[in-house]
Amino acid sequence: MPLPLYLLAMASFAMGTSEFMLAGLLPDIASDLDVTVGTTGILTSAFALGMVVGAPLVAAFARNWSRRPSLLGSVLVFAAAHAVGAVTTSFPVLLAARIVAALANAGFLAVALTAAAALVPTDKKGRALGVLLSGTTLAMIAGVPGGSVLGTVFGWRATFWAVAALCLPVALGILEGIPAGHGEEGATDRPALRAELAQLAGVRLILMMLLGALVNAATLGSLTFLAPVVTDGAGLGELWISVVLVLFGAGSFVGVTVAGRLSDRHPGPVVAVGGPLLLIGWPATALLATEPVALFVLVFVQGALSFALGSTLIARVLYEAAGAPGMAGSYATAALNAGAAVGPVIAAATLGTRAGVLGPLWASGLLVAVALLIALSLLTSVTEGRRTEALR
């Protein structure tokens, strides 16, 4: 894999730390800003919603720019938004800062996904995506738990400052490692924006985006509210939140690494095996959440399955959107974050039910079930189409 791809993974580490770090900071933010934990969950949804809207807008606006200034500008705006979030005492201002950070993240990821696919042969898009997303999973192993510990010891604002500082060496790496003209070659042969947007009329592309969104909704729904599962469900201390986040991150790294090597040529088996196991895993986690050892094992497994299945589906989005080279990354980004926006909202709604803090885990199981039903109907229609074609 080429060096620029690993530089992009470094940036996704910084941004992944920010995107997921709230999972361990929600109670402290709620207490400091005098809002409920459920309300602070909106910060995660707002971030994801900003990425859903921002990815196609930024990609369309900057589709003819060279990649280095696009990536560099996104990282610097991202850092500035976190600096504002670190000093504010107002929840609305913090919410606005998260939305700005989301737009910057959307711009970066939309360009980075397209750039990653362009850096490798056409039959290795899934593996390139695995390398790029490995930065996110490493953020969950080191960045997010580290941020949780930092927040516990020094307060949640320290974590925001740390993310802002982390962006600076990343910006230098992009400045030095990504050629200024990279991505310009072939720009004159790129389809018109209208033609790229027309790709969204493809049923298979829409279905792949929907499947990716549902799986990511399940992932983010439970991940956002893992902290109360650990403290209230399992009865463990706050520092154990970091341990659980490390386990989830380690599992996600394993999942995205394995899937990255399989999703290009064998996406069907990944979905067929990983999907049902993921479906079983979320209710099992809810039922065994009071047993710490079982909780630890299941969190690791669910992290692996969630990211293996999710990254495979997003890789298929890139394949299905091959006719939209300038916008394909934004479609994948929108799919990921549509789920990330909806998942925490659905999860938060379950906190007031009889399920309590375990409600998000049950909701995640339901979301995966819906995804598998859609995948099964898609597989059935494809099979019937092949049979019909064979009879002609």
C-alpha cells in the first residue's frame, strides 16, 4: 500500500478519536453544561448529520480542486472547531462546534475515500478502504480510551484540546506527503456533476448505502451509550469505561483488517457469516451485560463483527458508484453517517423504556435484523433474475 494512504489513515485516527470520544465523556459533559445525558447524545447525532449533509456538498463544491489543499483545509478547520468546543460553556455553542467539525470531517473523508480508491488498482478498493478505516479503529483502541482517561482525570475539555493538538502534525504530514497536484490527472475526463449524481438512481447503489447506514446505526447506537452500560449495567467504576472502549476498538481493528482482505473478492460470505452473528450478538450483550467478563468478550466480538460487516458494505458502495469518481467517496460517507446520525437518536429513545441503559443494545439488534432482511430480499431478487436469464 502506498505511503500517502497511511498518511490519510493518520488523519482518520485524529478524526475518529473525535467522532467516538463522546462515548466516554457524555456524563461529564451533561453535568458540566447542565443538560441530560440523553441530550448530550444529540452531539453524536449532530456530528453525523453534519457529515451526511456536508459530504456531498463539500465533494461537489471541491470536486475540481487538487486533493492536498482540500485535505489540509479540512484538517485545520477541524482543529479550530475543537478549540472552540474546549472553551465554551454553552451547550448550543458546543453543538455548533460539533457541526462545523462534522462538515470538515465530511470534506476530508469524502476526498480521502476517493483518493484511497485511486491510489490502488481497481480490484483492491476494499483493502485500501481497510487501511484508511484502520486509522478510525486505532482511534478506538488508543485515542478514544485515552481521551476517556484524560477526560476522567482532567475534565472533558482536555480531550477536546488534545484532539485539536493532534491535528497539527497530521496537517504537516498531509502538507509534506500529499503532492499538490495529486488527483488532478484525469480531471478533464471526469463525468459531469449531473452524470455523477445520476448514479444515485441505481437501485443497487441505494440499497448498499441503506445497508451500510443500518449497520452503522446499530454500531453507533450502542457505542454512544456504552458508558452507562458499564457503570450502571455491569456496576463497574468509570475507569472501566476505557477498558471496554479499548476492547471494542481492538475488535473493530481486527474486523476491518480481516474484511479488508476479503471484501473485494468475497463480500457475500462476509455478509452471510458476519450478519447473523452480529444480529445474535447485540441481544446477547444486553442479556449478559451484568456479567463483566461476558460483557468484555461480547464487546470485542461485536466491535469486530460491526466493522467487518460495515466496511464491506461501504466498499461495495464504492464499487457500485464507480461511475461517479468525484462523488463516490461522498456517497460512502453519507451512508456511514446517516446511520451514525439515526443510531444514537433511536438508542437515546430507548433509555426511558423498561430496558433502561440496555435499551440501545436491543435497538442495535433490531437495526441489524432490518438490514439482514433487506440483504436477503436483494439476494433473492438477484438469484431469481439469474434463473430467469438462464431460462431464456
